[in-house]
Amino acid sequence: MAEIKREFLVGYDYGMAGLWGIMQARSEDEIHALYPELQIAAERPRWMTDEIYARLHDIECHDIDGVPWGMISAVIADRHR
């Protein structure tokens, strides 16, 4: 039986600023193995209200097994710089 995916709040610091997203994965280790550039937040930052989190969920929610897009595309593109 496959493990159930959970949602992890992730951040990507690209130097001058950062991006936030949500990654659906089976574990933190799975995220680190595929995207070591991502930081996994232990808890939601104080400034991230429920409304901001809900919007983030709508626009940057990624499945670890899905095709990369959005912030994940930026992570991958930066690997080639």
C-alpha cells in the first residue's frame, strides 16, 4: 500500500528574495531528495494568514510526482545557472 501524501509548506530562497509553495509528498526526505534547494517550514510564519495560505494553496500547490511548474520550474532553472 502506498504511503499517503501530506502537505508541506516549502520555501525557495533564490538570493534576492524567496518563493513559497506547498508540496504534497510522502515525507520531508522525499522532498529533500528531489529538491534539496527547498526549505521545509516547521510551522507557518506569523505573517502568513489563513487567507494568504489559502491563496498560496490555490496558486502554488505541487505534487511531488507531478510535472514541475511554477516555483518548482524556477528551482530547476536555477540549477543550470
